[in-house]
Amino acid sequence: MARPKHDNVFYLGLLKKRQPAIFARYEAGEFASAAAALFAGGVRTTPKPINALARAWKNASAADRDAFLSSIGATVGLKAGTIVVAEGPTTAEPIANHDRTLTPLTIARIKRLYPAESLPCRVIMPAMGFGRLDASLVKAIRHGSRIKPDMIDALAIWLPAEEARRRS
């Protein structure tokens, strides 16, 4: 089923139902435009800056989002992919980007541990507390797929521990 068209005819119909007095004033020519009558009747509202930001964020590319987050000094936190704005320079490299894809450094660190073409997810995933057939980490490394927030947390613990284990 097609979505109904939300144009001035639709909104003027709402105005007629919700605010008949303002609709009568519109028909009498007291408003310069239909939009002015719709705003006066409360059928349409002025857009809020937060809505514009959300729309811009949704339409921005991953590179634009990363550039914006870098410009405000934000990094992706380890708990549930939260975004943290730091007061000064940060020393810890995040595991994942704001969109829950692995950072290039994280991918390089994992590939340093397991340089073979085939990542042993049957070994890695149980070590992090996930099922041995869970291929989400491999998909994230090879195809840039998103990972779950709890996997970001587990990877933040497992990766340094595994690197330390390999060094010793």
C-alpha cells in the first residue's frame, strides 16, 4: 500500500478538522500562505535544530561522521558504543568507530595476532565469551560489518590480554 502524500492539501484537511476557526480565516484570505495558516494552527511546527542535526548525521558518510567526532575531540567509549568527548588528547585507541565498525588499528592488531587468511573464529569467539560459530568478528574484519556493543567491550578486554600473552 502506498504511503499517503503529505502535501498542503493533506495538512489543510488536518487544519480544517483540528482548528476550524483558523481554517475559516485561511479561506477568508487572512493568511499570506497556507504554510502561515498551518503554523498558526499548530498543524506544522518550526523545525528544531536537533532535528536538523539528526537529519544531517543520518545523511553524512562514515568519513564525515568520523571527521566531525574528531573535530570535537570525541572517541567511541568501550561501554555500549557510547561517544565520549575528551577534554584533552586521549591515549587509548578506541576499538570501534562511532558506527560500531572496527577501527583500522584494531583490525591490524587482530591480523598481527592471526596473520593467516583464515581467522580461527572457533578459537577467538569462545575466548571472548561468544559462540564458536559466531562469525560476526570475521565479517567485521573482512567486510566492515558492524559489531554488537557487548562484542566491543569483550574485544577491548580480550585483545590487550591476547597481545600480552603472545609477548610473554
